[in-house]
Amino acid sequence: MSAVNDTKFNYEVFLLTGIPGQGDVHLWISVVFCLMYAISIIGNSLILFIIKTDLSLHEPMYMFLSMLAVTDLGLLIASIPTILRVFLFNSREISLNTCLAQLFFIHSFTFTESSVLLLMAFDRFVAISNPLRYASILSLPRIAKMGLVCILRGMTMMLPLPVLLKWFRYCRVNVLSHSYCMHQEVMKMACSDIRVNNIYGLIITVLTVGLDSLFIFLSYVMILKTVLSIASHKEFLRALNTCVSHFCAVLLFYTPEFSLTLIHRFGKGSSPLFQIVLGYINLLVPPLINPIVYCVKSKHLRSRIIRVSVK
């Protein structure tokens, strides 16, 4: 009888959820998401196109910016289709394999973006503290190797989790609280022992997002130490100004990321609506705002974009 029940309730399909209690405005929310999606795709694609076609922008800072744009595009492509499907068509079903693939790519791109932000912090530190050797330290081949390491790091560290989830039995309620799949949530749907996933998930979060944010903080401490030793007030402000865009990108990424991690781990009594909204902010806002911030702050990039738009 037990074997029959296990077979009966071993779910192979999950049900995604929009925003509970807001079903009557899902269509309007989908319009907002569509606009955000379109602007994000156009903005990041335009940055990639400008950097690729303009040889004067083949500098370390813009190479790292192109990596950031690629990871943002990856996050959007991995998450937005199911989000829009739920809000536009109320199509909630997602197979286990599709769900595992989605959470793998979402978390892998998240870890990769964290690594890219760390590389961008290192780039700013080298540019300010050792400008004469900047181009030799951050040569294009070395930058390409750094980017490859970031991608491999994110994917290899994330790979064991969906493999483990694949072998679990899912015999509880199969309704997810988001319109996309997350490891923390799918893991809790399993009737199997999830301690390995729980511990490993925490370890890789600490080793990626945790360590990266710590090293970024240390980079800014050293950057501040360097710029404070600059005698000229004008050069001091110019040096700090080069870090503003990256600092905004760091805040946009890590603030919701850390908040979500803490809520999932310790915030059992927190509002479900707040968790859901924070999840959408975490996925959709950085890819939308990052291109805008960098275009506003980078005179060279802005002028190239205006020139292409006028043509």
C-alpha cells in the first residue's frame, strides 16, 4: 500500500504561482514585466553591440561590462518565459525536468554575476592604484580567461543540486509560490532527506556570493585608502566617480540577494507577498537598471549609443 501511495503522489509536474490575491491585475502586471523585459533585452544587447563594434571600447572596464550584460541576459532568458506565461496565459504547469533546468540556469547565472561584480571591483582597484600597469595586468586574453573561470565556477558549483533534486520523491503539495523555480523552494517539496541539499546549498552560497561580497568590500576599502592619498581634489573626485556605476550595480545585486537568502533561511514568519516581490526585484531590476546606470555614467559609452541611435 505504501509503494502505491508513493507512486501516486510522486509529482512530476509543479504548479507555478503569480502573485496570490492579485489575479485580477495579473494582466496589468504582465504588461509591466513585458516592458521591463523588452527594455532590459534592448539595453544589454545594445551595450554588447556597441562594445563589440567600437574598437576604442575594447578596454578592461568595458570587457567586464559586456560580461555583466551577458549574465543579465542569461538571467532574463532563464526566468522571464515562465513568468510571462503565468501572468499572461495563466499557464502554471511546469515539468520536473524543466523546473530543474530553470533553477540550474537561474542560480548559475546568479553566481556568475557575483563573480563578474568581483572582477569589476578588482578592475577599478587596479585602475586607481596602479594606472601605469593597468593595461598589462588586465590584458584581453587574461580577461577572457577570467570570464571563463566565472562561468565554470557558477555552473560546476550549482550542478550537484539539480542532480540530487532529480532523485528525490515529491509527495507533498506541488504548488510553488513563485512563477519560476528556485532551489530553496523545490527542495522543500521533497519527502526525501534534504539535509545534503540544504547544507551544500548554504556552503556554495557562502563560497560564492558571500566571499565575493567580502572581497568587493575589501577592494573598496583599498580603493578609498588609495584615493584618500591623492593630493588633488579634482583627481580624488574623478577617481571616485569611476566607481559609482559599479557601486550601484553591487547594491542592486547584493541587497535583494542577501535579503532573500536570509528570509529563506531564517524568516519563516515573514510576509509571503514580500518574499515574492523581493524575488521579482532580484531577477528583473538589476538587468533593467545596470545598462541605464552605465550609460548615464560613462560618457564614452553614452556618446557611442547616441551616435548609433542617430544613424
